[in-house]
Amino acid sequence: MRSAIDQQTRHTPLPVFKKLRPTPAGERQQPRTTVRDIFGVDGWFFDPDAATTSRPWAFAVLHLTGTCTPSGQGWAVREVDGYRRQFGPLALTRRDAVLGARRYGPLALNRPPTAQGVAASLHTDNPGVLIRTEERGQHLVLHVRCACPLSETTARAEFTGFASAAAWLDDKPQAPWRFCQSTPRRVTWTCRGDRGNPWSGTIQGTCRHHTGWAAMQVIGELGGYPQVFLRDLAADAIG
């Protein structure tokens, strides 16, 4: 039996979805952008408060491939600006992604985003936190730009960069590690041997290098299966 909150969320009408993001008043010369321009995948812009369409809408619902859902595809809600956090879990449909996100922070009950709401959605008092860490038995879990609730017994540390999180992981080089299910699966990194040119792909799994360092198994967009060190990622690499 669904709770009263579930029923209220389910019967709340969906916001208006737009393919192009409106430009704010006074910036009409700026080109309008699509979700693909910002996130590299297709999707729709929307805002809980649809009464004002002259300003950029704050959220996007993304259509993701290679995600941890039964169909291999899924939808996720992300904020467009700032830290581009994900709100709510991955979902099989666009509708369920938006409805799930309404339980978190600025999307709850159609309230406009506030600094207090963002902090609450991350379950942290520091809005600059990029990564939250968790211990589940012998396994270590990284939560990147997600809204997963963490219990006080499993939460361990918070980091603003991948290098510091990698150092935390590498203190236990034999411990398996992974990303949470709601962490984005697209990654962009700089290949050291390719004159600093950026590479991108989809994260397929996590592993340990023979040094014990935390690494990711990636399927590149141009083919190939490189391993990427977590410690080498820029702050906006996963998104």
C-alpha cells in the first residue's frame, strides 16, 4: 500500500518540458541551448515554477544509456547550473524520474530551489561537497552528485575533489569499491599521452590497478576499453 506522500506525489501534475532552454531577459543575443549541449545526452529542460519562462530553467531530465536499470537505459534529473547534482534515483521513464526527484530538496512539493533545499538533498552541511563516501562491510561506495540518503553508521567522509577521495580509497587498496547507482555514468578525462586532448566514455565498472589505486573501466566513444584513475579526474569529469 502506498503512503499518503507517494499518492500525493503520483497525482501531482508534471511540469512543462522544453527542448530549448530560454535565455534570461537582457541576453537575447545569446544562443539557446539544448540538454545535449550541456550534458552530452538528450533530454528536456523543466522547472517546478513554470510561471516565468523568460529565465533559464533550473533542471533537466536526461535520457541515459548504459545505466544500471533492467533495460540498460534510464532517466535522471539533474540541476543545470552549479554542481549539476542529481535529484532522486534513476528511473525507467521520464515521468518516474521527475516524480522521484520531487522527494528531494528544491523539487519537493514544487518549491523553487533554495540554498537550504540543496543542502538538505545532499544530506550534508557543506554545499561544496562533490563526493560522499560509504562503507558497506568490506566494500567502499562513492556517491557523486547524487541524492542518496546515507545512514550515520555507514557514512565516512566528504570530499570536494576526486584526488582526495581516491587517496581515501587507496588507504585500503584491497577493498572493492564502486559508485552508487545514482552516480552519473558518463566520464570525460584527459589522456596523458595524447597531448592533453579530452576523451569521453561510459563507466562500466570499477577496479584496482596493480598498484592498488582506484580505477574505472570505461567504454570509450571511439571504441576501446581504457582504465582511468580516479585520482586523475577533474571536478566536472563525471556528469
